[in-house]
Amino acid sequence: MNYLHHIGAYFLMLREVFKKPQKWKVFWEMLFREIDDLGLKSLGITAFISFFVGGVVSIQTALSVESPFIPKYLIGFATMRSVVLEFAPTFISIILAGKVGSFITSSIGTMRVTEQIDALEIMGINSINYLVLPKVIAALFFYPILLAIAMFLGILGGWVAGLITELFFTEDYLFGVQLDFNPYIIKYSFIKLVVFAFVIVTIPAYHGHKVEGGALEVGRASTKAVVWTSVVIILLNYFLTQMLLG
Amino acid sequence: MLEVKDIYKSFGDFPVLKGISTFFEKGKTSMVIGQSGSGKTVLVKCMLGLFEPDSGIISYDNRIFKDLDENERREIRQEIGMVFQGSALYDSLTVEENVMFPLKMFTNKTRAEMIDRANVVLNRVNLVDKNHLFPSELSGGMKKRVAIARAIVMNPKYLFCDEPNSGLDPKTSIVIDNLIKEITQEFDIITVINSHDMNSVMEIGDKIVFLKNGIKAWEGSKDNIFETDNEAIVDFVYSSNLYKKIKQAHLKGL
Ligand SMILES: Nc1ncnc2c1ncn2[C@@H]1O[C@H](COP(=O)(O)OP(=O)(O)OP(=O)(O)O)[C@@H](O)[C@H]1O
Ligand SMILES: [Mg+2]
């Protein structure tokens, strides 16, 4: 019952989010700020994680295909596949759910408990539209760029790991990466990411906007938002995988 | 005139307002007073439409708030200035940007015009050379001034102030009180102030509405608050020793 109430309230919020901005000039200003806050500031962590995850995947694959009957280029092939299909979109989204999600909930939640949201509403401003729409657009625009970077660095990380550990040769790896290349898996990955980006912004925004109380409640709401965002991403990941690949 | 008729508001099973009726006039500083928790903030938020009253009517110069659609409500809201209990300045904007914000949102002024207007109101509240500071860099009194400047930047017809001098020292309180009173007279607007500070009440209370246990227990002006023998208000006013002494002096004709 309670869950249904929240789901309903969440969709009602989305209806407000997608109204036309009251003032375009203000919207553009907000958008650029959000691209910086939600996007550019996540570049470092995304790059760092992708690179090392790519390295780990290639080392693990290399160690599990020690048999002389399995060609070494499979390492490149497997790394490319797992990075593009799963690690880049899902891993990055979970990380962003933590980083960006808690930022969104706590910033909107703080505005709520310090009456800044009331101050917006009093002026006749639709606070949800004003605060959330630029964040949604920023994420939908910028997170695909992050994904492309993550894919590239993941595969690069796998190769560098090979160079360092000498578990496989560069030629084999690069051959494997390009083997049986199917553009659909890239598309699939971007579709997933766009859905996740939407969730990463809107669920924390919902939790932030409905906070009641003080600083403690803002903290609680942030934790809750991160948990729910991650759960929803994992579930959606399952269904999307089944729908798009099954 | 701003009218409130028979407002009821509960949270769950807990009634906060139990049938409040009163009215507020132009050019006068009206004050809603009462103990902490008596429902002052809830009443003001009902008037502003931030809370939907369970029943009752709020009417802004004969425009009945609950009968208006969302667009008409927005129009009224653009005629309202509000100073929140905690100032509610936007953390991410500077003083100047905070004050300019309503202009940016609702007018087509150029940036230079907006800055000019912001400087006019910032001067009006005696806050100069602070334009580029962020709210976190201001003292409580300065924040209140910025909040007042932001509230009046659009030339409102209605000004609401929720405890404008909470957390301020007595001297600064008086300055802020007088500022609000002057602005009210200067622009001939309807001003409603929430307060539990008897000093402000005696300083600027043209009309006083006293709330207790969710009802209006007394109504009058600062001039007849000493004459009344209404127990509730007497009890409230003289909970401070200073005022006991003032009343004794008053009765002795001093
Ligand atoms: N959003 C809310 N949900 C539930 N109860 C609330 C809410 N807002 C206020 N109340 C309750 O309404 C009552 C009146 O609160 P209100 O904030 O109006 O008091 P106040 O007179 O403004 O007090 P103060 O002088 O301390 O600001 C309190 O008992 C409070 O617990
Ligand atoms: Mg209050």
C-alpha cells in the first residue's frame, strides 16, 4: 500500500518535471550548472573505475583460459563484451547512483527543510520543474558521453593489464576486441544507460523533494534514495537485458 | 483587504487551527502572535496556499484563493513577498542573485536593469557592498535584510514575515521591525508578521491577532493591549517580568 503510494507520487512528480520551463533563459543557466555538477564532476571517478575494472576483467579471463586449446584472442573478445555489455553501463550507473544520487537528494532535501522550496513555490515557481528538469536533461545528455569514455577506458585498461602482467599479447587482445564486432551491443548499452540516467536523477529528486524535518531526515533520505536507485537499476537491468538481448 | 474566514487545519488527528477568522488592511503592519507551536506559521502557510486548509476561505482583495486555478494562483503569488523564519535564501546564489531571482523569473528586464533594481532594494534595507557574498557568509541579521529585499523587489501588494527577528539581538530586531513598518507605509501594502516577541508587537503592531490552542483568543491593537482584561492575552504578555512592570507603570499613569 505504502509502496503504491510512493510509486503514484513519483509518477505525479514526473508529470511536473516534463512541463515547459517557466523561463527558458533560467533553464539554460541551470542546465549548464547541472552538466558541471552531475556530469563533469563525475568524469574522474568514472574514468578511474572503468580503467581498473577493465584491467581486472582481462586478467581474470586470462587466468581462466590457461588451456592451450583455447585461443588467447578470447581474452580480448571477452573483455570487450563484458565491458561494453555490462560493466560500463551498469557499473557506472551504480557508482553514479551513489555519488550523484546522494548529491541530488541532499541538495534538494536541504532546500526543502530550509524552506527554500517553499520560497520558490511562494513566488509562483513550479519547484519540481525548476529543479529537476535541468538535472534530467543534463544526465540524458552527458551520461552517454561518460559511457563512451568508460567503454574506451575499460578496454584500454584490459590491454594495459596484459602489458604489465604479460599474460597475453597485444596482437591477440586487439584481434579479440575487434572479433565478430556487432554494433547492436553498443546500441544496447546506450539504451540501458539512458534509462538508468533517468532513474539516477528522478528517484533521488523524488526522495529529496518530499523530505520533512531537518538535517537528520535529509541524511536518511539520501541513504534511502541511493538504495532504491540501485535496486531499481539492478531490476531494470535484468528486464532490459531480457527484452533487448533475449 | 486580505480576509481569512473560519480556517480549520489538522495534521492527522491533531487540530492546529480551529476556526480562525480575521482580516488584514493596507498600510498597516498586522501581527499574528502566540506561543511557539500555536499555529502562526501554519496559518500563514495556509494563507499562502503552501498548506491547503481543511475548510475555510482565504480571500485576497475578493479573490478567493481556493477557487482559483493554478495560473491564477501564480498571478497572486507574484503579488506576494515572503520573509521566511529562517530567511530561506538560495544557498547557491549570491546576495545579488537572490534578490534578482524573482525579476529574472518573471520580468523581461535586462541584466543591468535587474542589478539596478536589486541595488535599490538592497539600499532600502541598508545592505551595501555585500552583493557578491553567498548566504553562508552572512550574519543572521544580514540574511534577514536580504530576505526582505528579495521579498519587496517585485513591489508586492502583500508582505508576509515569519518571525522576522527571531535569532536577532534586540537592537537589530528593532531596526528590522521599523524597516518592515516603513516599507508597509511607504508602499501602502498589506503586511502580516508572525511573532512572539512582545517588543516588536509594542513597537509596530497596528493590529494584533492572538492565537491560542488553535483559536483566535484576542484581537486588537498595541494601544489597547494594556487595557484589556482578556486572561489569555494578559497571561501571554505578562509572562515577561519587564512587561509586568510596564503595565504597573501604565496603570499608575506614568
Ligand atoms: N508539516 C507539518 N506536519 C505536521 N504537523 C505540523 C506541520 N507543521 C506544523 N505542525 C504542527 O502544528 C503546530 C503549530 O506549528 P507552527 O509551526 O505553526 O507553530 P508556530 O506558532 O509558528 O511556532 P514558532 O513560534 O515556534 O514558530 C505544531 O504543533 C506543529 O507540530
Ligand atoms: Mg513559526
